[in-house]
Amino acid sequence: MRTYGKITNPDGTQSWVQVTTDGSGSNDAVYATALVQTVKLNINESPFYANSGIPAKPSVVQQLFPDYYVQMIQQTFAPVFANVAIARTPASNPPKYTINITTNQGVKITAEVAQ
């Protein structure tokens, strides 16, 4: 299994990297990368999964945080991890989300993702 994730290089440029199944057969890194990319995604932006992502622009117009969509993303990725929790960071503009993942091997990953 593989996916691609965008990273920021030391010189400030961004590039895409391929994330694949590790040597032991674990897909946790692949799913974690996909989760972060989904949180960054606008709804209807993916050509493969139209219902994935967060409706950022309508949320700005309506002045409502898209917490419902964040919970749907969390429910989608919950079966592939031992634990996954996504929470909006208070008083952040633009909205940021803290993602806490416990992999199936017991590794804890925390990431803060800006929409």
C-alpha cells in the first residue's frame, strides 16, 4: 500500500514523498499520512473520494467550525488504529486540529494540522 504526503524541506520548499508499507507489513504510516492529508483537504477536492475533507470555504462564510466533518474523518480512520482523536485547537485562526494517534504497535503520534 502507498500514499503520498507533502513535506516542507529545510530550505522552505515543499515536495511530495512516497509513504509505503514498512518491512514488518504495518500500514500505520500510510494511514497516518492519509489522515493528515484528509484533514488538509477541502471537501469535493479529491477526484477519488469526493466526500472526504472539510468544507473550509463554506465554514468561513457561515462562521461555523466544521466539527461534524472532522468527526466523520475520525470515524473513518478509527478502525485502522488502536486509538485516534482529532480535536480543534482553541483560539486558532485559521482553524488548526490536533491529531493524536496510537498505532497498532502502541506508538503514539501527535500532529497539529492547519486547514
